[in-house]
Amino acid sequence: MLREQRLLLAEANNIPFESEECPSIGPCAGTCDKCDREAKYLYEQMKKIPKDERVYPQFEAKIDFSSNNINDEAHRDFDLGMLFPELGI
């Protein structure tokens, strides 16, 4: 899910970016070393773009809480500011 969001962010802002599938065994939470490097690269590239010219695609996260009985809703909307709070968006 986070990999797809990084790809969309790069595309929306014309940032050269290639991403391969995560080498993690099993589902990756998007916080492995590879994913962290990609996020850092995008963060650095976004800082080079004037704030008023940055494009932030709308993302929707679908999170299944049913296995833990935490919440009956199976999804939450969030924005890129949650992924990159340093950008101040």
C-alpha cells in the first residue's frame, strides 16, 4: 500500500522514481530499510519543489480491524501529511 502511494506521489510531482517489490518475507508494513530509503528520497525531492507547486494525491487506506475487534469500520481516509509530517501539509 505505501509503495503504491510513493509511486503516485512521485508521478504527480514528476519525480524520477523506480520501486521494486519489497524484499521482506511476508507483508511489508512499509517501514523496512528499502521502504525507508524510498520515503527519504521522496521527502528530499519534495523539499526541492516550492510548497505551492507540490501535488499531494488523495490516498485512501483500507485497514482491517476485524481480527482484533478494535473497530467495526474497515477503512480510514488519511492524507499525505500523515506520511510526511515534516512537510507541514
